[in-house]
Amino acid sequence: MLIKGNWEESIYCRLTELIDKYQHQQQYVVFDWDNTCIINDIGEAVFNYQLRELAFDLTPEELGETLVKGIPAEPFNAKWANAEGQVLNAVVLAADIVSSYQALYQVGPPEEDWLVRAKETLAYQEFIAKFRFLYDAIGDSFSADISYPWVTYFLGGKTAEEIHYLVRKTLKTELVASLAYETWSSPRDYVSQSGSVSIQFKRGIRLIPEIQQLMRTFSEKGIKVYIVSASNREVILPFATSDKFGYGLPESQIYGMRLKEQGGKMLPELATGVAQTQGVGKTATIKESIEVMHQHRGPILVAGDSDGDVAMLSDFSDTEIALIINRHKAGKIGSLVESAVATSTTEGQRFFVQGRDEVMGEYRKASGSILLMP
């Protein structure tokens, strides 16, 4: 039986009806992962951990090539300026990031205290601030088919197990970290091409009991649960498949971005022959890899939170519940939320909006959300 928890009332009622209607009929449901099954984003959290702990396996030369891979050289959107108000681009930021990375290499051999000594340098402050700034600037200025794959490239040089270890280390930190904004700034007196920059980002990851119990209920009733995420699949796996974290899904039901492999290690390049699991690529993944196992039927429920989920939330005629986690975003997802709230009492409603409290890290019994502010 589905526990009511902090589900919005109409969503709880429809979920209960859906489970009763479709149990043990070889049906399935599809969830996005980041900011849908959890509070915040594990892909971003792993990237932040890599920066904080200098957990990269790329040489300075490889890093330099990867930083600008597929990124337009044109200026970013106007808000991505340095302290002097100059709008930046990927080329100048990449040059500074590589320069500081080389300086960190020269701190000394990777002995036990290398990281401690590296973190005491101005080069470290320069490296992490500008790298994180570049990530957000790319995401805000260019399309998702550019920005989403880009951040996964920095897992290059690692084996799948090394990525899983990185995720577990990240979760150990982020599940207990306060839900708050953190600020990184590059030193004003550090000689560079791009000048001083500053960036704010969210810390903390939280599990969502309502989603965990919903997934368990679906599974108990013979309704398969799939994840289709824009994060790297190897990043999702140790989180979504572990009983320790309360989700416990089979590996075969997890879909995400994939990198090419060579000699057991990831290359900073997307795997070929599979769709990018973002935007229309999520729909393509469902049609090409999941529908075929379910008599070519679409999912009866799809859940997501962003523009990257709009396609799969909208594209399947078999979907009876399109569940949107409300982050009060603009864009296409914002339009869907606005329409869903306006028609919330309409019979046969497809789109439903679930609110959350980002300060407390939990769902709330409403369609509106309380946002975490800087």
C-alpha cells in the first residue's frame, strides 16, 4: 500500500488509482534521477567533489583539450562576466584552468600530503573557482546537448569501479552536508587571462522517502521502474542500485550518458550508437531500449523536473501521470507547471505538480515549493 507521506493530495490519489489499475500487467514507469528521485544533483555533486579533491585522471594536455571540446568560442551570456565586468568565453577560462592545473602538478609528487599542500596554494583556488564557473556558464549559455555531455568527459581516465568509488565518497560527504549555497572565488591577485570570478552553487544531497516507497510499491505490484538520466550512468549506478540508499533498483533498469571505453578506462568522449539521455534523447532511449521489452507500450507514469524532461513527459500516449517536481523553473517545464496547476481539477488530468521544501530537503503537501536561497 502506498504511504501518503508528503504527497500532494491529488497526486497521492491518482498514484493509488494507477497502481490498482495496472498492477501485474507488465507495465512500467520512468523517472528522471537528479532533482526528481533525490534533492539536488548527484552529477554536479560528483563534479564538485572532483574539483575539491583534485580527483582527475587527465594530464594538463588532456584537460586542455577536454575543456573546450564541443564548446563554442563565442562569449557566454552577459551575466558570465569577471569582477571587472568583462564577459568571458570558454577559451580564456580554459587557458587559466590549465595553467593553474599545471601549477598544482608542480606542487610535488602524489604523496600522502600532496593534496593538503595543493589546497594551500592560490593555484588551487584559481583552478576550482574557474572550472566551476565554466561549468555553470556553459550550462546557461549553450544548449543541453553541449553542456550535459561536457561535464561527464572529466571522468575520463577512470575505470567504472573508480567512478563508483568517487560517487560513494561524494555521497558520504553530501548526504550529511547542510543544504546551503557555497561560494568559490578565484584570487584577485592571481595573474590570469580572464581575471577574477566568483561562483555560487548548492551543497547537499537528500533522499526522498516518498519516491523510495513509490518505487518499492510499483515493483511489488509488478510494475517495472526505470531511470533515464542525463547524468553519467556509472555515476547513477552505485546510488540507484544500492539498498543502503533506499532505492535498490536493478542495474539493467538504469539508463544514462555513456562514455567510450578503452582498456577498461573511460575516454572523454560519448559512446556512439546510443542516444544522449537528455531532451528528445530520453524519449528515443525509452522507445529504442525500454518499449521493446513491454510490447511497444509507453510508460504509464513519467516523472521529471526540468526542460530536459519535457519530451518524455509529453511524448507517450500511454502515459496517464506526468509527474513534475516543481523547482519554479522558467522555460518549457515552467509552462507545463503553470498549465497543470491551472487545470488541476480537470477530469483526466495528465500533468501533476509536486512541491518540495528545498530548505528542509523534503516534499511538502502542496504543488508550490519553498526554494533554497543564497
